[in-house]
Amino acid sequence: MGETNTLQDNIKDLLKTFEKQATDFFEVATDIFVGKAETLRDGTEHEPVRLPRDLYAHAGVQTEWWYYTGHGRTASGKHFGFELVFFKRRTDLDKFSVIPLRLFGNPIYFAHFAVTDSDAKKFRYAHRKSANGFFDLPASASENHFHLRLGDWSLRESQGAHILRATIGSDVVFEATLKPTKKPILNGKAKNGVSFKDEGEASRYFSYTRMEMEGDIIWNGETEHFDGSAWMDREFGTWTPTERQKGWDWFSVQLENGCELMCYQLRDSSGGISDFSSGTFVDENGEFTPLSNKDFTIEPTGYWKSPHTNAVYPSGWNLLVPKFDLDLKVTPVMQDQELDTRGTTMIVYWEGACEVNGKLKNEEIEGRAYVELVGYDRSHESPNLAYFLMGNSFEFPSKSIFG
């Protein structure tokens, strides 16, 4: 028995030595070919948001995204929701096992686009990535102006309006102009855009919670004009994921009386809710109030099991904010709004259009929402390098959105 334990210990020691040698080899090789990694921390991580500068890209942060969701109605009366998000990721601190990810690109750009037909209950999405390599679509994010692109998908600003363009395959083209109707909201306890996710770990986070939307969507050769309302979230920074950030449930709610609500619950690995969960309530005049974890509750009313990944998500919620006498029921317009983006951002998540009804100060109220659920599928904890390198724009099979 003692000899067996000794042999096992020797094998473990040998594997550790091999792993260290492999790590050292790849680090040295990566330093030679693409340069040394940076810490991406310079002491400015908790400085307040500065606008308009912080709408643009940043050279020295690890992660940043520009996140749009919205609800549209076409000229023929069809309702739909959309999600369009661009990510930029510095890979200095990222590894696949012993291989530094910056060997394949630094930064790497990602984008997701999804459309939900609220009437016909159909959903399609696509996702992309680019490191500006030989086989990649061209990608860029300006640090001097609000302009991003990944292939023929783009975000840009023109005379205060946000111009969006994205496609799915060769048959869906989405083009929209979004005009903010309220001032940007600086999230976080101090109302300065610094949003703490854990002790000492924060992003900079601001939102345009009400944007007037109009545009055109092309489907199977037919062009439909639409109008509606959109929401934009902007986050950037360098922060370390912790045990209290294993997943989250995020809500953006637009009520018909002109008020908005953003709130999210951060979850640990056992499903417990972090005290760093927070939110923001915006009144009809654009004045906003930070919400702590104790100011709101989110209670699932049902669950849905994905037939694609077997992940189980909450599906339907009661959302309560007692200090504003807000009692809402949030209901997905359809259950299957799951995105498998393991070939790009390496996660599976649910993000979907929802309907809202309930009471505000004992008055009946309705509205619309988008909900994002991350961490219910855990496949990202064992990422596959080959899948990441080879996977890209997967599209959920759906014959028609507006047919």
C-alpha cells in the first residue's frame, strides 16, 4: 500500500513539473512572438465615468462591452425584440490550460445578435469573433469616437444618435437609429458609474435607459420599417471574477409611464445571492436612485429546461421594489431564447424579450423588459480550445421570423 501511494505521489510530482515547464515554455514563446502581458491595472480602475469619452473604446482595460436591447413594432403590426452586443477583450491575463490566449490575438473582438418574433414565437441569433487574423473578419473599436465594427456589423454615433447594423446569414438585415430621450444613468451606489461586483472589484457602468428607435429590417427579401424603444448598457474595466460572481440574473424594464428599472442578482456557485447585487430606478423625468441588494427581490415563478444544452433556467419572475411601491410580473414572450456562444465568448446563456405587468403605487402598469441569465450552464468552466478556434457564427435554426 505504501509503495502504491509513493508511486502516485511521484506521478503527481512529475505532472506538476511537466505542467510548470510547459507553462514556462509557452509564456516565453508568447513573449517572444507577441510581447509581454500587461497587468491592465494602473490605479484608475475605480475612477468615475467621464462622458462622452467613456462611450468610446479603451486601450488599457481587460473587458468592455456595448449592449443594446429593444422592442420594435413593424409598419404591418408585427412585434419583435432584439439584442445586439459588441465585446472587446484584452487577453493579457487569459489562458487555455498552459497556453496564453494572447498568442491567438490581443485584443479579440466578439459580437452577438439575436431577434425574437414576439407574435410567432420564433428566435434566431448569430455570433462572431475576430482577432484581425488572416481568416478573420476585420474588426475595430475607436478610442477617439464611438465607432465599432466586426465585418458588416457596426455601431456608431451620428449627431447624438446611435446607428446599429447587424445581420443573420444572408437573409436578415437589421438597421436602426436610436436617439436617447433621457440623460445617461450612472450606475453604482455613489451615482458615479463605479459598480462594485465584490470587495475591491468594480466595473464602470452607465446606461441609456430610454432610446427612441426607428429603422428597417429585411427578411427573405422583404423590407419592413419599424419603430419602438431601446436600452443601451455600457460597461468596461479590469476586475477579477470571484466566488460571488459565478452567474447573474439581469433585468432591464421599461414601463409605459416613462419609468425604468435595472436590477441584477449576482450568484455564487451554490446559487446564493451576493450582497453586491444592485440596481437603479429611473423616474419619468430621468432622475435616478441607486438600489442595494436589500431594496428589491426577484422570485422565479417557473423554470424551463433547454432541449439544446439541458441547462435549467428560471422562466418568469415576480420583481418587487417596496421603496417605490413597485410590484411587477415579468414573463418571457417565449421560453427558448437561449444562445450557445461557446465558439466565440465561450458561454451558453439565456437572453430574451419579456412582457411586464403589475402595479406601481397601486395603479395598474404594463411594460416590456429584457432579461439575461448567465451561469446556469457551466460548460465555460471546461472550455475547448479547438471549439473556440474553429467555432464562430452559429445560427439557431428557424425558418422564419416574420412569416
